[in-house]
Amino acid sequence: NYSKSMAELQQLNQLLQTKLKKFTDSAARTVIEIKTGDESEDFRVLLTEIVFVKSADNYVELAYRDDDKIKKVMLRNTLKNVELQLREHNNFIRTHRSSLVNLDFVDKLNKKYNKYWLKLHGTTEIIPVSRQYLMTVKEAL
């Protein structure tokens, strides 16, 4: 009886591992098109390559990995619009009114006095974490 249930658990585990691999593989190939205000310069990038997005007045600065280098592009859009496009993908989290990050690139949450920021691998960029989003960030990490 014990060996039968163990075999069933192993079979279920194998099935779940297969489904997880298919899901992960499809996410890794997902290309997202970041829309711009006038749609003249829409930007296409692999979802898993987006490192962070920061607001810059009427633009967003999108950092992405390209051949193990971090590149940046400025797009005419709002952070809110980009956040809405990325919302369905669980990897992205708002950390501040001015920034979104891909959790896959987070190395560490740092604190000095009452200031928090994220260290991301592959970049020296400082990503602020405001008190408003601090608990959400901690839970996600």
C-alpha cells in the first residue's frame, strides 16, 4: 500500500515537472511589444530579458539584457501603461512610483537607515523601494 502511493506520487511529480517545463519554456520565448504613445516606435523584446523599467517624465527607460549586456531604450509611454502590459506576468513588481523590476534579476534588498533599494545582477543601477511597496517587495522575494 505504501509503495503504491509512493509510485503514484512519483508519477504525479513527473507529470507536474513536465507541465512546469512546458510553461517555463513558453514564458522564455514570449516576446512582448511595448506600445508607445504614438505607436511609431513600438519596441519588441523577450519578456525574460527585461531587467527593469523606470519612468522619466513622459518616457520610460526600459533596461533589457542583450548578449549578457544590459542595454537601455527610451520609449514614449507611461510607467502605468507598461505596468498594465506586464501585469499578467508574475515576474514584474512595482517597487516605487518610478520603477518596475523583473524579480529574476534581483540580487538583494538593501537598507540603510530608512531607505531601501534593490541590487540587480548585471547592472549598477539603483532601484528604489518606497515604503508604500516595501511589504509587497519583501513578500515577492
